[in-house]
Amino acid sequence: MLYYRPCAKRATLLALVIAVLSWVIIAASAVAADDSHSEQLILLEKFIAGHMEANKIPGLSIALFKGEFSWTRGFGFSDLENKVPAKPETAYRLASVSKSMTALAVMKLWREGKLDLDGEVQAYVPYFSKKKWPVKVRQVLGHIGGISHYKDYSVEGFFTEHFDTKRAIEVFADWELIAEPGTEYNYSSYGFNLLAAAVEGASGQPFGEYIREQVWEPLGMSDTRMDDPYDLIPNRTRGYRRVNGEVKNSRFVDISSRLGGGGFRSTASDLIKYVKGLYAGKVIPREAVQMMWDSMATTDGRFTNYGMGWGTGSWSGYWVISHSGGQAETSTYLFFIPWEDFAVAICSNLEGAPVNEIAREAAGLFMGSCPLSAETPDKVTAEQCDGLNDTWNAGLGWFDRYGEPVTTEEEELANAFDYFNKAVGRDSFEKDFEAAKRKKDDGLHPVAGMPTIKVGSYMAARLGGKYGAGRLKYYREAGALPFFRDYIMLCQEDETIPWQYRLSKEMELLSTEWASVWERTWTDEVRGIAMRHQSDLGGVAQRLKELFPGEKIYPRFSNQLNYYAYYLKSQEKLGEGLSVLHIAAGLYPSDANLFDSLGEFYLEKGEQARAVEHYEKALEIDPGLASSKMALARISAVELSSEAMDALVGEYELAAGMKLTILKRENKLMIKSADEEEAEMVPQSDTVFYARDDEDVLLITFIKDEAGKAAEIKIKTGDRELPGKRIE
């Protein structure tokens, strides 16, 4: 399975994009402040060119800064038909990147005493109906307010008429909450529409007017505005989508209905002005900005990795805030490491383009990073290695942000190290693997007292104090294993470190051995491979096979090789793609997705028996892998008559009160709940079906009455079975 597949044929216009790319780079570039990062820029431009070709991206603009260095550039075309180059000034829809600006407007009103973060949202939006539970402004800012996301995106995502604020709220105003506020994280663009309405209610100004005067103008964001399809907007890009593998114009959508959740248009350059001014405290003081970047937690004590309008957390040992965006005409990504003075903004005019990969490539080139996980001998060592990575990443990230450990209190630290040693010990996994895995994962969250972050941040503080900040940067480049090795050595040298703050003998031996192997496998050559685009991996699979034989631990390139295999298939090189997948599966035999991909390739090749063999192997590794389950279901599917399908069509109500509709679309049966899109039902008999539900597979069974018409339904997912009855 490829999570993001390159298309099978190249668009004619895209070939033109790539052919003139070098001209566009020159014609549409802003001059960099200096040439101190010329090597990184050459590599980044090569990556972008490959990424655009592989994903058929017509045009994009990028802007970044690192300290005093800044750079911005356009690639490809903002208008394919008229061959208008994309420029730094090209104006794109921001989609959900808009949310953090809406949150900033809310925070400014809070600082001015005009809005209470812990007040009910209806105090500012009286036309939003009262719900079963109170809904607080703070909760809505973090997507824990119980507000629904889109229920039927095929309708709600494609409104063509212009909405004012009240009309935008009316779309969902009478819907019930989908969870008690505070108990669950449920991403909701409608929640941020509600916040935009709250800004109007608290300020007494139209939302667009307030955010322009109080946010964009103070930050010098002269190219940022509420999007309007009828206004004359300088440098507005056209928008594109892929239809059956070919680039087409986007459908017309008036995004005024997105309001504060995704209704802005801007440039990559303005996004850089935004994060610089935000961090400088030009709209609200920095301590209030910091509040926006604190992850919220649910009432059961689990971080959501989302603050107020921002995704937040650690990446390669850096504390990062970010947000992605996607809607008709656009894909965007904003990635900011405040304490390292680095940010990158990407705006593209292709729907569904994976622009986040470009942002992370830029971050890797400019910051140095070790984003790869490691292949280990078995599932226990894989979890142990994951525990080391979590401690390294979250601990260094915390220290990057705060410059101090979570705690220095002796008993608290001793308990944290004790938790860590037990959570990653082999004995725990061999006694109860799933329980041990949960305990390891809980170590990152308040529910367990954040012991993983306490341990990692303390290690970072001791190592930084001994060796300096440069050594901490080295750990971000080299990964978790040198970080642990050096801490073990420091404990042996420094008698002032209490024995309670040390790793268990098991983890000392394992970490030291693995660090020695990692030095042999994470070489400059391998780092170079990690920086290459997935479509530029010719010969890499064979080279990795030569580099890693017999090693106990080595970098994971399974996702990159999987992507490259699909890229080869898209270039009508199915056999070469199969060869890459076989090498990858040999290197990474615990990766179920590689065997799933082999199944797909063999199925396309017409070798059904070998496809089944590999799908079954994927499920042996990961029994819950939905794509393999559905593939096998399709292989064993039976053909139903129109009459057999008609006998099942209708409305059903499950015991939990949830209503389902079974629909007939041409020669297929579809299942739909009120909150979800339609999903195809794959028949195994005239009463038994499988259907895909995100990352789960539903087993659907119908029970017929004497007349042969379905009267009852049973839906099973995992260990849960929900019975229901036909209601019409």
C-alpha cells in the first residue's frame, strides 16, 4: 500500500513545468540574503523538482529563514494554461493554516479583557444553540470542544454561494456535540468558524475587519486577506486537482463558509512575516504566545499534540509548532522551530499535494536531523528502541524549548527513571506485550506523570552541562543511541549522579551495543540517501542490502523504498518496482506494509496466488492492516444480482442509536452513516460483506426475514459487535 501514490501517467503540461523549471527558478526568485546556505539550497531545489514531477504539482512557492538568512522562491506555474510562473508573491488559499491566525485574534481579545477563554462560547455567539454540556472557548481552540467536523464533505466542502458569518455558523449550529468537551480530541474546522464568530461578538467588528487591523497589519502581512472569488486579488493562483491521474482545474468553491477555519488567502512570504512577528510579540506578549503552543490534554490525561490553533510537539529533538492545510485549489504547510530561529512555509496550487515532505526536507537540510527509525531483530527490541527514541526526541524537544529539565526534584526523578527502566525492559514485554506497550506509550503523557519526558530532559540537561550546546545539536543529527551511550558514560564518570537516575543494566548494555552498531550504519553515505527524494533512489535498494547485512540495528528506509517502487510502477516499470519491494521486505521483514505492496504489485501483474500469499503475510505481521483485509475480500468477492442487492437497501438503526443507510450505486452496495462518507461494501455472500472505515475493516452481516428481505444487521469491528434493525 502506498499512502500517497504518484499517478500513472505524466500530464503534458507537467512535462512543460519540469522542462522550464530552471527558467522559472531564475525568473521568479527573490534574492537570498547571502550565499551561506548555497549547498543546502541546491539539494533542496533538486528535491522540490523531483517532488513536483512525482506528484504532478503545477506550482508552488516556498519561503524560509534561519537566523539572519532568508530565502523565497517560486517553482512551476501559478497558471498552467497561460504559463504564468509561480513567484514568491503568488497568493494561495491557506486552508487550515488560517486557524492559528484566528486563534491569535481570540488571544488578543483575551489579553484585552474582552473575551474569557474559560467562558461559554454562546456568551459571544448567542445564535449558536446551547448543547448538552457547556462548550468553552479554550476547548474549541484545541479541538476538544466536542464540535463536529464536516459531516458530508461532498456537500459542505463545495459550497458555491457566498456566506456571511451567521450563515456559516448555521451550517452546524443545531448539531449535537460528538463528545463531552474535554474528553476527546476531534479536529473541527467548524470549531474555528465558531471562534471567528466569537471574535465578532467580543470585538463588535466584522471578523475580516478585526483580523486585518489587529493581526495582519501589525505584522506587515500586506498580501493576506479573506478570500473572495469575486475580488481582484494580485498574483492569485489558479487551483488544480488530479482526476484519474491527470491534472485538471479545481472545482469552483466559495470558501467564505470556512471563515476562521480556512478562509484566508496569503503568500509564503507573508507566512514567514507572520511567525517572525508572532514570536517577537508584536500582537500579544510572548508569554501569551507560549500558551498557544502548549499541548492541550484530554480529561483522561493524554496530550493531544495540539495547542491553540497550532500543532505542537517534538521533531528530531527540536520543539516544533506547525500546521497543514488542504482544500479546493490548495495545499499548504507552515513549520516553525521558534527556539532555533527557523521556519519554512510551503504553498501549492494542487489539492492533496504532500507539501509537508518539502518542509521537513528543508528542516532536515538546514537544521540537521535524524528522522529515521531503526530496524531491530524482533518486535520486543523494536518497542525498546521506540522507547529510546521517544525519550531522546521528547526530552531534547522539551529542553530545546525550556532550557531546563521538567523536574529536578529527587523523588520525582527517581520515580521517572524507575518507570522508564521497567517500561522498556524485556521482561515487561514478554509477560504482557500489549500492556507493556501501553505503559511505554503512556510515559509521554500526564496520565503517567510524563516520566519519559522527565528522563529525557534531565539527560539533555546533564549532557548539555557537561559537553555544551554543540553536543546536543550532534544528538539531533545522530539520533537516540549516541544520546543514551553518552549519558551512560557520563554516569560512569560522574559520581554525583545518583544511582536512581541511571539506566538499568539491561538497557545500559543494549544501548551501548546498539550505539556501536549505529555508528557503522548511520554513515555520511546513508545520511545522503535519507536526504534524497523518494523518486531519486535508483540503485539504493541494492546498496542498502550491501551495507546492512548481519547488523542488529540499522536505519529504516522502508517507506522511501516503498514509495520508489510505486514511482517505478507509475513509469510502467512494474518488474523493477517488484525487485525493489523484495529487497525492502528482506531488509525490513517486520514491515507489514511492504508485503501489502507486494500483494498489490502481484495482483496487477496477474499473479493472484502470489498476491494472496503476500497479503496473508502482511496480516500475519499486522492482523489489523485494513488494506490487506480489503484486498483479500475483493479477491474472494462474489457477484450479486440486482435483486439480492435490493433486498438489503434501506435504513438501519444500531443499538447505540446510530443510523446507517445501505445504498445501491450502479452495481455496488454502499454503507453510510450520518457523519461519514459512503464506503463500498465488498460481498462475500448475499448476506456477508466487508467495508473499509478509515483504518478499520467492518464485517457486515445481514439477517433476512421470511420474504428474503434484510430485517437485521450486525456490524463487527475488532472485538466489538453492534446489532441493529431495519427501520425503513
